[in-house]
Amino acid sequence: MKIRWGSMPEENKPLKKKVSRREALSTAAKVGVGVVVAGVVAGVGGYYAGSTAAPPKTVTETVEKTVTKTVTVTAATTAPPTTVTAPAKPPYEGVKLTICGDAGHNQKPFYWEKDHIAEVLGVDLEIVGVPFGELVEKIMTDFATGAGAYDIVVFPPFAGGDFYGGEYLVNIDPYIERGKTDPEHWDVRWDDILPTFRELYCSYGGKRYAVTWDGDYYQCYFRKDLLLDPKLN
């Protein structure tokens, strides 16, 4: 039987040198190995008694070992929750506005922008077209009866006196002023409108009630020399 002593020098290994029983037990105890030898005394006695064969030795060896094991532990990685940002809700979703004006080419821009208005503002725009010759009467009837069928009206300038004077339209001064400073509010850019339109067509009594939609501006030219020619007087 072989007993391994690790890296101990040869001269210090207890079984490689002659030691007394006391020293052997002492040395074995110091290195932490307990050895119980059964029948050693009987074997020695048999030897001196002339025995031809010693009984087999039974050796029980208890070795305490410290085992160091490196264990790699992989921690479970939890993915961060996915953040889903919902599209911004249009500010006026669910609002429906009815606009009345003269049917034909003047209403085309409303149709062009109808879907865009719904997407950005959430406003459902209903467009009502009326023949130009019937437009003023149609609008005035709605105003006078209080039916409230129209939220926005497009009308020719000559009807402005009756509409403004009758207080059928909302004063838009607060909205125009707010648009100058509030980036989320529509800037009408009132000063960009020609004075003829903004003062004569859209204002009444120092208040503003409308925004120019389609303006017709006529320019007349004449020959001053002909008007000053005495022969033509």
C-alpha cells in the first residue's frame, strides 16, 4: 500500500526513516492523517516466535482533503421593459365643424386640407356648398332663426355690414393677439393682409370679425395727359 504525502521532502516522510512508535504517531497526528494499524503487534510477535508468515495487514486510512472548486455562476439577465410611446392625441379630436360657402373653386382649398386638418387637429370638417346667388340669404336665414347650422361661413364683402352689425359673428381680436405669442396657436399675421381687405372687409366698429379668404383688388390706370388736354375737356 502506498501513502502519498504530497510535496513533503523525502527526509521528512515518516515512513522513509526509522522512528519509534511514539514518534510515528506524533508525526501522523501533526500532518492530520490518522492511521490505525491492526495486527502489527501480532506480526512482530510471530516474527520473534518463529512464525513463517505474518497475517495480512488491514490498514484503514482516513484522509481529510480540502477541495477548492471554482464555480462560474451566470446571473439571469432581465431585459428592461419596452416603453411604447403612444402617438400624441390630436387636441380637438371628436370636434365637428360645418363650413358654408359658395360652391365651386373657392371651396377647393377646404377639400385639399380636410384630411390634414383631421390628422393634426382631430377636427372633422363638413363642407356645405351653396350657389353664390343664394349664399347670403342662406347664411342670413340661419343667423336670424338661430338654427346654428354653420360654424364657419364664407361670404362676399358686401354682406359684412349686416353680419357684423347684427352681432352674428364672433369678435376674433383675442385669437389674433394670442397667435402672436403662443406657438401652439395659429398666427393669422394680420399685418400681412392688405389694409383694404383687413380694415374695410374684415373689421367693423374697431373690432375684427373675419380673415380675408379671397380678395379681389382692382387697379385702374389712366393717361393724365389726356385728362389735362384742354381739347378733350
